Amino acid sequence: MNVALQDGLARLEAQVCRDLETIAHPRADWLAPVLGPDGKPALDVLIAGAGQSGIATGFGLKRARVDNILALDRAPAGEEGPWRSYARMHTLRSPKDYTGPDLDVPSLTYRSWHEARFGVADWQGLGMIGRERWAEYLLWVRRVTGVPSRNGCELVGLAPVPGQRLIAASVRTETGDETLYARKIVLATGQDGMGAWWMPAFVAALSPHLRAHAADPIDFEALRGKIVAVLGAGASAFDNAATALEHGAEVHLFCRRVSPQVVQPYRWLTFAGFLRHFPELSDEWRWRFMAKVLGMREGFPQPTYDRCAAWAGFHLHGGASWLAARESGSGVAITTATGEFQADFLICGTGIDMDFTRRPELAAFAGNIATWTDRYTPPVEERDDRLGRFPYLGDDFAFQEKQPGLTPWINDLHLFAIASTMSQGPSGSSINAMTTAVPKLVRGLTRGLFEADLTRHWADFQAYNVPQAVGSLLA
């Protein structure tokens, strides 16, 4: 970075500080320490996940004067989220002018950071934001907003604290296990936060050296000269196909539909009315919209297709669902709807199975987390068992009990991840919805903290006796 641009970034950071100071109203502290069983003040909010959603949530809480917070992430510093792991696209799919973690503070936007870092002309010539640049920007946001964070920490258990409205969070670190206590928990745990990456059982049964999920670590260099079969035609399936092609593989991508889905429903719904008010709709309308959106899956943009089509070794098979697979010689024989196919390696771009029991932090109470199936019965023509397994969340993103009274404490667990979508629309992990979803989540968290302290606030108000004016005639 040249000196002028380095100075530009320093000036931007000074502007961020000034902007946050300028809009800091109301400034008054309003939370009192709550001691945990260890005799130390419990956190007001513990955030599991320090990627874009976790950091934006932490920033929103700090703006609401909720400072006793902590964001945890199991990844090393700089590796949070998908951007430097299983995200294999070259750029974000969101347009470069979408805002997100900045929460409407202009000096915190990606554009402001990019212009300060690389210059105005570079921004003007930019097509889409590179995923590595986005990861770098997120780390900058975390630093300049001061969201307290710890890496190398994995949330592995949650339980109520007897006799207190607190939650005990079991955390695994490199140096051993520890317990943190918090009044509220936010699960900003990303794509697989309520289940696990899924592939057909007949693929999962194959030897691990023959198959992988698109979210797995994959040694693409080892696929050079091999025939790779990819199941799925969504954006991540195409990203993995392109990466394999770029490493010298011949790639065959198999699509269940006759033609791949190319319409991106998230582009349609990115308008203020939908993003702000979808969560307020009836269950009937929420189900209808999101069943359509999630049934379409995420369409891929033109550059993603072009990245694959540029290679002579790319082959697209439409109307070719996989029905079975077996090990054959040194590879795999796949039975498809159009016949048998022989491949050396399989990659499944098949998404997530919504199964709460597969998350260690949820397993102990998974059976009492209410799902959409528990709360709403759609018309027969709209039925979708996969979507019925999504959690049915409150208006503050909190879990609801399937059987009231069994685990009432789970109302202090707030989900801000892809699995929030059925209840809240685009929200957790969605850049396009962050500027509306994060403030809604923060309002829900602060509402719960305020209501839990009502008796203290009432007593403080009763005792409040600070005069605004003094004088002999006022005595």
C-alpha cells in the first residue's frame, strides 16, 4: 500500500470514531452486572460466531450500550465464516453497493474501506467484491468497532443455571474446556448452524477418499486428470465444479431439473417492504413466500456459469438425478436417471439437513425446539417436509418451546443463521438483509434484557431525584 492510501485508511478510521461519537445517543448506561455461579459478572450477550453476522450483531449491541458481550469463533483469527474455507467463488454474488455490517454508518461501508484502501478509481472500476477482500474488510470492521472476540473457541453445550435466569455455555478451547455464563445467547453459526451438511446416504456410504461435500476441505490438486462428478446445480455446486476444472479435472455436473435454476429470488425480494415487514406476516404468507424462495434454491450468476463453460472438460447433464452409487474399480459407478456414469471422485453440492440433534450445543434440548411443522400445516400442494423441520422462531429470533414449560430458558437463545429464514426471511448470513435484520435482532435482545430488569428500573426511577434547575424560588 502506498503512503497516500495508508494515510487514507488512517483518516477513514478517524472518521469512523467521529461518526460513532456523533450518533452515540442515548449514551446512558442501563445494564447492571448479574453475577454468575462463579461470582463473576455474567455476560449480557454471548455470540457464537464471529463472522459477518456475529460481528454486526455485536456492533449493534454496542450502539445500544450493551457492552458486556463476547463473540466466539472456533476458527483461527482471519478464517471466520466461509470466505477462506469452503467459499470457492472468486467474488461475492451480492452487488458491490449492498451495505451490511456497517449498519448504515457511511464511513463503515465496504465502499468507504475499499476507496481508502485502494483508491476511488479502483472502486469505480470494480465489478464485484472479491471474497478475500470481503474477509479482510470484515476483520477491519471487527477491529474498528471494538467488538470483543475470541478465536479458537467452540460452543459445545448449553444449559440453564439453576435458580438464575442465566445460561451456562460450555466452550472448548485449545487449552481445555471452560464455562461462560450469559443472560442471552446469539447463535450466529452460519449455514449449518441447525444441522449438518447433507449428501445422499448412498454417497455418504462410499469410502471418504471417493467423495466430499462442497463444504468439505478438498484437495483439488489431487483431482488433476481425474473425472469428477458434481451433484447439484446451485451456485456452490458450480463453484466447486469450476475449481476442479481450474485444477485440471474433467467435470460432469448433474442437475435434477432439465435446465438449471438461473433465477435468483433474493434479487427480487431485496426491497424495503419485504425485508422490513416479511416477519410480521401471517404464518400462511410467510410459508408461501419462503417455500417458493427456498424451493428455487440459490441461482448462479452468469460469471459463475462462464467460469465453468470456458473449459472444454465441462459437461452439464440435465434431468439426471442420482439414484444410487457403488464403488467400482478405483472409482465410483453412479446410477442416474439417464443411465450409469463412471467417475473417479464425487462432490455433492446438496445443502444442509435440518437436524438439531447433530449440533452438540443443541442436542440436550433439541426435542423441545418448536419447528414449523409443530406450528403450521400448509395446504397439501405447498407441503414440504424439509422446510417443516426449520425452527419456528419468535419475533426476536428466539427459540420457541414445542411443549411449553419443559425448557423455558431456550427463549433466551436467539438464532441468527440461515435456519432463521423460514420465520424471519433473509436475515442471518444474508448480506442483502443485514441492515434491517440486525437492528431487529438487537431490539429483541435489548427488549428481553430490559424486561428482565423491570423491577430494578422501577426502583431506580422511584429513587431518582436529580433536579434540573436550582434557585431560591424553586425551594
